[in-house]
Amino acid sequence: MSNKKSFYITTTLPYVNAEPHIGFAMELVHADIIARAKRLQGFEVFLNTGTDEHGQKIYKAALNSGKEPQEYVDELSDKFEILKLDLGLTNDLHFIRTTENSHQKAAQKFWELCEKAGDIYKKKYKTRYCVGCELEKTDSEIENNRCILHPNLELEIREEENYFFRFSKYGQKLLDLYNNNPEFVIPDYRLNEIKVLIKKGLEDFSISRLKEKMPWGISVPGDSEHVIYVWFDALVNYISTLGWPENIAQFEKWWPVVQFAGKDQVRQQAAMWQAMLISAGLTSSKQIVIHGFLNFGGEKMSKSLGNFITPQDVIGKFKLDGLRYFLSREFNQFEDTDVSWNKLKELYNANLANGLGNLVSRIMQLAETNLEETPELPKEAIPPEFFAFLDKYQINKATNYIWQKIGELDVLIQEEKPWESKNKEVIRELVLKLYSIARMLNPIMTGTSLEIESLIKTNKKPEYPLFPRINA
Ligand SMILES: [Zn+2]
């Protein structure tokens, strides 16, 4: 195994105060696509996801529902773990929960390292706190005395003695990190966003809570009156999932990580977490890929607006590979996308029922009728251009490339009219080109890819449409 290349990719850990929505499904499926593509390229891959389970919001939600916090997070964590099956994720995915014993110990060890570096100190302070974000808010994040992201929640004013992390010390070190790695954050305008923030000057941030006010967290080492702040604890998952600090060999095999995260996570992932790593004496992450949000019917999805879509809703109407298709091609990876059921139906009918589905039926009908056997299939059927897109995490572009090939194949059929000529050479060429399309679909729509491959290998037309038209 030592000659194998290794690749580690993670999503953020969603906070389990609500059920998973389609935005998180996008992050997971995108990470899964990259993991599968890397495996096809001969890499050994570690794909990480899981659940973030401490903090005030969860503590309150548990109390409100009359449950013990542990019982409450167990139930919600199950709903996230089930995504593994529902989204067709690769089955050797690692799922970490921040309430696991080994993670708790890792978070405490990480704290001790930052403390040793002189980066943790105690201070009395007054703060404006958004329970929606589980974050203290600074002036630039407040509008009309409310958090910009949660205008429907009152900010809480808090005064207490907390431990602080010396974030202010890391401005230049972070700028050096970005300058030495111009693609550290993708897309580049997200990196610029964070550079602007840093140049304004960084403020130290609080990393503990008083246990008597909020007991649902990991104890601060050496101070039983405080628990570790939920963000500080959760970020450590990216290394605790590798067995750090117990299993250093495994940690070194996989680290550093490629992180997928939403656009509300730039500051935490690209700056706070990176400063924490430097403080603990660990190497920075490898890259951070930031995605946009999905809106529905022109509005941000939310339970209260009644426009909250789960991945299971989409799968119910369009099947798993319908969902994976939308997430890969039709939802803009880096910008926000507005979705509606009508638009999804149109895209499905045009590109899956008519586009891909029709193409497979036509070519395999010709093959079954005119060829005695499957033409010899090449070992390498995926063009390097396709992998080149995915090496840059450009999932939209990689999937567009496949549909470009589907379009070219449609044109070729129109020109050659093989149903009239019955030209076997032409039909063999069509089958080989379809095979290349099936192989490229493998990381993106795995079930469909395997189904097309199986039709090609048995030289049979499909007995039913791969993507039946949806009229309702
Ligand atoms: Zn907020």
C-alpha cells in the first residue's frame, strides 16, 4: 500500500439542531464525487463527515424538547448518518460525532497545546452573542442591533470571565499562509474576502463558557468551571477523526486536509481554524473549497417560511441520480442558486429523460440489433480533461463536459443515420463513446454509470427508460 497516494477530504460538521437540508446534501455529494474521482485515479481516500453536537443552541433545544442533551443529539445524529445511504455515498465514509470520547480527549489535548504556546488567557468581557450562530458578533456583523444572518433573533448581552484565544497574534502568519498558497481558498474571491478581514485587524475570540450557565460541552483542562466553546471543540474533528493525538502515524498518513464548506464558513475555516493549527504546532489545511447557498422560490430556505427542502424530497420525485445530477450540474457550485420544483422538472426532462436517457436507448437499440457482441472496451476510457476539472474541484465544469459529449454524440447520430446505414463501424464507435460517458458518470451518478456499463457489456438495450419522463 505504501506506493499508493493518499487523499483526505472533509465536509464541515453540521450542527444537529435541525434536520439535514439540501444545502448540506450538496456539500456531502460534492465531497463524495471528489473522493470517488480520486479513487479512480489510484488514490487511497479518507472521506470525513459527521455531526457537531455541543453548545448552547443544542442544550436549549434539548431542554425544550424535554430530553437529555445526549439523547437529543443521538436522535438527530442518526438522521445525518442515514444520509450515507440516502445520498449513495461511498460506504467507507468516516462519520465523527463531537460527543465521542476520543474526540473530547483530542479537543482537550489541542487546548493544552495552544495554552503551552501562550495563546490562551482569561479575561472579563461584555459581548453581544447570537444564539443562532453560536457566535459573538462584532460591529461589522450587526445591523439594527441584530445579527445580519439572524435578523429575527435578539442578540444576547453577556458579561463573564472566559478564556480567550490570541487570534490577534496571527494576522501576518495567516497572510503569509495565503500568499504562499494562492489557491488555499477556492474560489479566489473568497480568499480576497478573508484577506480584507485580516487587514482590518483580528480580535481575540472567546473559547470557553461558564459551566454553570451552559454545561453541554467538553471540560476545559485544569478548570472544571468552564467548558470549551463549541466552535473550538468542533474544529478539532478534522484531526481527531484521523486518530490524533493517539495515532500519529495515521494522522501523518492523511494530513493535510481538503475542506468543503459553505460561504458562511470562510472566517471559521480559513482563518480561525488555521490560526489554531499554527498555535498547536500543526501543519495548515491543504485547501478550502467554498460553496454557495441554495434558495427556494427566491428565498433563503427555512423551516418558518415553509420552503425547506430535504434531499429526500428531491429523491422522492427524481430518484437519487436525479438529485446527484442537479447537485453536480444545475446548482451553481460557487454562487447561490435559486431552485423551484418546476425548474427541476424541466431540467430533468430535458437533460436526463431526453438527453442521457434517450441517447442510451438509441445507441443500445442499434447495438443489440446490429452487433453480435460488445466491441472491445478500453481500460482507460475517461479523458484527462475530465479529471483536470475535478482536480480543481470544478464539479459543474466536469459535469458540463459530460453533457457536451452527450450533445456531440447526438449530432454524430443525426449525421451518420446508422438506423438506415446499419454501418457496424459507426455503431461500434457510438458504443465506445457511450462507454466513455458512462465511465465519467461513475463518480457523479454511480448507479446510472454502472447500469449503462452493464447494458454495454451485455450488448442489450434497456428494458425500461433509465429516466422516465415526469409530466405531473
Ligand atoms: Zn446569527
